[in-house]
Amino acid sequence: MPVSRSIAPALFGLMALLPMGAWAHAILVQSSPATGATVQAGKLDLSFRFNSRIDRVRSRLTLTKPDHGQSVLPITPSGSPDTLQASLTVTAPGAYTVRWQVLAIDGHITRGDVAFTVADH
């Protein structure tokens, strides 16, 4: 029997013993504000928690404002290894979107959007 045929079952058996999280992409599990939320104008603390550790240095948060202008938000350098945080002040009412892009510990980049509304006073 060729060596490669006898090794394959052993490798698959070893892979089954590894935690599944090691093979998964970063998935957003919680955000503040939540998708579809309505918030008041003023200081807003953003938080995005993922199902795995992420690389803050290679991750990005981009805010799209009601006028379609965009800005990259500075990510807070400390905190939980599975969470991105940022703070900003929103004054204009309307629809906002934060696009998150993260590099997970598995080496893959994932991205998504969290849309929310700033209420008119």
C-alpha cells in the first residue's frame, strides 16, 4: 500500500481532534449599536465582538454617513482580543453604516456592515 494512502486517514483523524474555532473565519456575534438600532445624536461608543481573536492592527472600521461621505474610524488599541471598539460623535440625523473588516487568527479577512439610524431630535 502506498505511504500516502496510509497517512491520509491518520491526518483526517488528527484534524478531527483540533478545535473547530481554529479553522473558522471571524464572524460578528454582537455589535453595539445593533444592526437596525436607532441611537441619539452625540457621543457614540461602537463595539464589535467576534467569535475568535482578531488582529486589531490589520482590521478596519469605516463609517458611511447619511451624505454618503466616508471616514476610517480609529480603533481603540486595547481591549478584549475578540473585540474592536471605537468612539465617535454623530450630529446629523439619518442612516449610518459601519463596515468592519477584520483579519482573524486563521489568516482570513472577513467583512460586513452594521447599519443604524441616528434619530432626529
